Amino acid sequence: MKITIIYDNMPPLKKGLQADWGFAALVEAGRERKILFDTGANGEILLSNMGILGIEPTSIDEVFISHPHLDHVGGLPRFLDQNNAVKVWVPPSMGEGIYEKETAVVQGPIQIHKGIYSTGELEGIEQSMAVETSSGLVLVVGCSHPRMKNILGSASQFGKVYGIVGGLHSTSPESLKDLGLICAAH
Ligand SMILES: [Zn+2]
Ligand SMILES: [Zn+2]
């Protein structure tokens, strides 16, 4: 499993990448499946950063939207201009038929592929992704609005959570103390 952060408000490590408020990451897991997790706020910046990182939009199989805040979905229309064949997983808070694209609405905690899970929408706002690795589950989160205790609670039904990557808005350091890996972004 590999995670590449494409869009973040932290200063980028690689030359040419633009920082902007929002989050997007590429998750490569399972049988080389490529999932775009969130799309950042601005489609031009998303596509520019993808280009610099050598990520071809047409190589993406699926998009997983954590929650409908603009800094996570704003880049979606421009991405869909490049690749409209992707399956788009959304939480119910997103609403249906968004951007005239049929979406797969995740109602509750589910396995979306072998070894890849959604916590389901929590607190009426946000879903997170959990991916199996040899060390345990790695959680990919957008903003963590539903609070870490609830996110970890839902994810743990799929296995022991080892690490977390993404935006940690509503997170006390205490709630992360049992994790082996923390990659705080956004
Ligand atoms: Zn948010
Ligand atoms: Zn956010």
C-alpha cells in the first residue's frame, strides 16, 4: 500500500508543487488499484500537482470523497473533465447526482474492496477509509470532523488500527497515543 499526498496546505517538499487549503491523496492498494482520496479545493492546482507527481488522471480507478466541504470536493469537477469513467464513493452528506455524475453512496461501514474499508458516514458529515497493511489498518482521513474516538471506533471493527494519514481537526493527542504511525496533514 502506498499513499501520496497530492494536495495540502503545508509547504510542499517537492519543487513545483503548490500548497493550498485542502486535502487530496492518492491511495494505491489491493491489486494496484488507484484511489483518489478527496480532490482539494481547486481543480487547476489538483491537476498541476498530479502532473508534477507523475500521476496521470486517467490512471485513477476510483475517487473516494470524505465529506462535502469545498476544500475536499472543489477539485472534483475539473478532475472529472479529465476522467469521467471513475467510480465516485461519497457519504450521504454529499447529496446525490452531484456534478451530474452518478455516485456510489456509502450508507454505513462497509468493505469497498478486499482489504479496503469505509467507516461509513459518522456524525452526519464524514467517512474515512481504512486500508489493510502487514502492520494493521492505516486510516486515511479528510478533516476528522466526527472526532477521532468515533472514527477509530468504527474503523476498529475491521481490524486493529496501526496508523493514520490526513487532516486531524477534531483530534486530541490522547486519542492517537496507541498508534504506530501518525502523518498529520491539512
Ligand atoms: Zn471539513
Ligand atoms: Zn478540510
